[in-house]
Amino acid sequence: MRPRAAVCRGVVLTLTLTFIGMLLLEAQDAVGQGRRLEPETYHWVLPAQYDGVDVVELHPGDCYVIQQADGMVYFGDPPPDVAELQPLLGEPVAHIVEEDGDQPVCRLEGCVELARLTEAITAKLMESGAPRSRRSANHRPSPLDGMRGGAYSDVGSSHRTRYRRAAEQRMAYLHRRTARRDNCYEARVPRMLTIHIRDRNESTARTGVYSGYLYLEHHHDPPRGRVAALLGVRP
């Protein structure tokens, strides 16, 4: 009788642990869903002399889209006054901002100063720069302009600083089209999302700046089964 009682106690213990594990998993899922982060908006600034700017680390399932892209980049020898202003832009930067109405706006002092500097550089390029060398952030390159100009996102291509029409790369004008449809791009694997300037020749004489806002929804779920694993129960 004792061996049978021991077996019964073992079965009851196993069933109890399994039931507890199931309850903990359900609780973990509920907590995990409750912890899912709210959508975020990132402000990014990319001075033309740099290759790119890292914006945010993506998780599988995350949904992202460039909401806004502004600024101008000049391909070629710039006017002297623009060359003097260019170093004042500093290094590439990306940070979270709070939504303010329909259009995201960064009101930090540094952002306001960068916006003024961008306006000044753009105005001088419009006054004295060659029209064929100017490219807006939403530019759609063609063979007629050397396939250069415009901003693009990259989430893991083999050579990020070169636009190769890879599945991991999206031009800003494509993002804007997607955003107007209330849609976004879904991340497949963990990747750093970066933004670059399209330039087939990788020019060294670029001046100006692109900047904008990127919208991100966290759709990834927390890892499952961690609590159950501690109890020796398979998820």
C-alpha cells in the first residue's frame, strides 16, 4: 500500500505543479500584455557629412514608419557661408519626443536651435546653390540625377550606407505613402533601425541636413515559460 500511496502522491504533486505552472503562465501573459509599451515617436537629425544615424533597436513584430522628413542636402562644393555653418550642426542624433497634436514637434532647446540652423542653411542653398545639386529629404531619385538624394531607413542590409533596393531598405517617400494609409512596416528580426542619405557615389562633399520623426509601435510579446521552467513544468 505504501508504494501505491507514494505513486498517488507523486501524481497529485505533478498535476498540482502543472496546474500552478499553467496559472502562472496565464498570469505572466496578462502582465506581459499590460506591460506592452505605448507607441513612441523618435526625432532624428542627420547632418549630410555623416553616413547615417541609429534611431532605435527593433524587436520582431515591432511596427515602424517615418512620419515626417525635412531638410535639404547639397551634392557638390557648397557656397562658402554654408561650409562655415555645416560644422555647427554637430553629430547625428535621435531621441524620443512626445506627440503634440497631429504633427510631432521637438521643443527642446537643442532641437529649436538645430531647426533654426537648418532653415539658415537651406535658405543659403536656395539663394546661391546650383538647383541640380539640391535634394530634399523626400526626394525620389532617378537615373537623371545620379540616383542620389533623399533619406532612407535600413533594418539590416549587408551594406547600410549604400541604397541597393534591398527588402530591408525603404525610402522616406515610401514611408510617407505608407503612413497616409495608416499602416507601417513590421520588423522580422532584432535589428538596429538606421536612417541614411541615398548617394550612389558616396560623395564626400555633401552639406546640409535631413531630419524627421519616426513612429514606432511595440508589438513584440515578452518571453514565455520562464516561471514555469523554474517549477520544472514544460510551457
